[in-house]
Amino acid sequence: MAIDDKVRKTLAGLGVAETAGVEALFAEVRAAMQQERAALVSRGAADRADQERLCKELRDRWLARKNGLLSCLDENWLKASPRELKPAVGRSFNALRQDSAALEIAALAKDVPVRAEAAGDGNTSTGNPVPTTVSHVTREVPTDLTLPGNRRPLGSLHPVTQVQREIEEIFLNLGFRIESGPEIESVYYNFDALNIPESHPSRDDWDTLYIDSKTVLRTHTSPVQIRAMEKYGAPLYIIIPGKCYRRDNPDASHSPMFHQIEGLAIDSDITFADLKGTLDFFAKKLFGEKIRTRFQPSFFPFTEPSGEVAISCIFCGGEGCRVCKESGWIEVMGCGMVHPQVLRNGGIDPEKYTGWAFGLGIDRFAMMKYDINDIQLFFQSDVRFLKQF
Ligand SMILES: [Zn+2]
């Protein structure tokens, strides 16, 4: 239905009974109004008289007291609207009326170009018997190239991506390469190949999102270790960033989807000293030269021996504060020497090669780095939060 017909019906007649409908309807009217104006502006007028006529026509069509579209709208939509819709209709109508000022003749005349102007003054009698012809010279309005362009606001990288790239950069400079793998993973790669036995609690339905009995949403990035060993063999130096999924209820420190990055180095004669040296170097690069690292024994099925890495508190420098719970240390990642069985599962001979691996949560690193206390903020797409980075 054309706008002209719509403004001659009541809201009830148009089947509009709620605020959202009213707003949509007014948006439609506004669009029609702006489009008609834009069409006239781009078409232009042949001469002054034509311009005057066209501007008046458009003005009257919309703003004439009698039968102008806005008058009809006033009569049929605003005055006849049911009481509960009146505030919404009134609001929209007032806004539209303000916008319609652009349809006043003076405002239109400013914008509607006169394409052709009489060249010379044809009425001046020169005594010349030859009738003067009015030549219609097309005068194009030149584009003003000095006007500023339409600037679109630029976005920025997500804080998690920023931290991920910083970590990647450090390891790329050490000669590692980035490897990735599927987020929908088989139970074999996610658990079995990594030496995680059937009885391990992490295989429980409560911790893992199963697609079917043989397929999961990967709970860590470690399956890519096996895939890469199969693909490239040894020696191997890779980091594996990516999304992981666990059956966690969202709260300030948990999210069912989160980001991990892990590193894997396999070569002949790789020892725990290489692991310590590399991670100490990494921590200093990321958090500053003053950072110290601490390794404590831990357990993971896929590494032997396993360790937990802590860094000296980046907030208090090790003095003890709220964040480090007065200990001076913050645990940041797990690590260890790759279990011989895991190497074997990846097709690498543990008699010839050894390796180390580590894994950390990128979101947690980003929280630490930017002092953010709620992981949910990363995933809510709130621009007010995101544009701080
Ligand atoms: Zn502290």
C-alpha cells in the first residue's frame, strides 16, 4: 500500500496496535519523504520557474494544510489514535514534523539545482532581427573534492585476540609455527590419544560437551598435538591457539567457551631445562623483565613429569596483594615433558625424541593484563567495554 493510501486510514485500519508498529510506520513515512526529496534534488530543475514549481509541488504534497500528507496523518493517525498509543504516535509525529522542515520551499530551493540557465538575456532588444535562441547549456554542479568524506568508525581487535597475537608473536620469534585443528573433535584425539583414561573425571558428561558417544566439542587444544605429530613427525615446534568448550556454567571466572594456547616442542635431547628456559623467557617478554617464574610439581595424564607454572605477581611485584591472595605468586599455566605414550600415539619414537608442552588460558591472561574481573565481559559484545582496548 502506498504512503498516500496509508495516511488516509486509521491505525486500527492498518492493523497497528502497538508502539513498535507505530514506529515502523513512521519510519516508512520518513523514508518516503526523504526519498522523494532526494529524487527531486538529484533530478534538478530545468530553470528557475521550473524549480519554483517543483519545490512548491513537493512542499504542498506533504505540508499543505488541506490534504497534505502530514495533515492527513495528523487527522487519521494522531487524533484518531487510541489513548494507549497516543504518546507514541505524538512523539513520532513531532519528530517527523521537525524533519519535514526540509520540505519547505526555501529549504528545497537551496538544494534543488537548476540544470540549465538561459545563456545571455534573450529579452534584451539589440535591434538584431535574428531571433535570439535561448541555448540550454547544461551546467553540472561540480563535486567539491575538498569536502571531508564519510568517515566510518574503525573497530579494533578484541582484547582476547590482541593478547593471543602477542603470545603468538613471542613464539613465532622463537621459531615455533602456528597450528590449528577442529573444534568438533573425536573422543580419540581429545582423550584416548592423550593418555586420558576412560575413568578420568574430565571425560565425564558433567565436564565435557558430547555431540555423540564418539564426538565432543574439544575440551582443550591438545588434540592438535597428536594431529600435528601425525602430520609432521619430529622435530616439531608449534603453538596451538584456539577455542575450547567445557560444560561450565557462566560466571565471573568461567565460560562454556574459552580460548587456550598451548605450545609443543619435540626434538632430540629436549629436557625440562629447555621448558623452564623457554617459559621464563616467554613470561618476561609478555609481562616484563622483572617477572620471575616458579615451577611446582603437578599431574596431567599427557605429561610426565608435569608442572604448574606461577609468575611473580604482576600487581604487587611479589609483595602480596588481593589478586595473588597475599602469596606473591599467580599460577598461570600447566606444563610438562610429553608422556612417552603420547609421543608413541602420535607416531614418534620416544626412544629417539623427547618433548615438552605447556597450555594456558588466553582469556585469563587478558583478564590479568587488563585487570578485568569478569570473563563474561569478553563475550557480551558490548561496544562500550570493547572500545576501551
Ligand atoms: Zn600480588
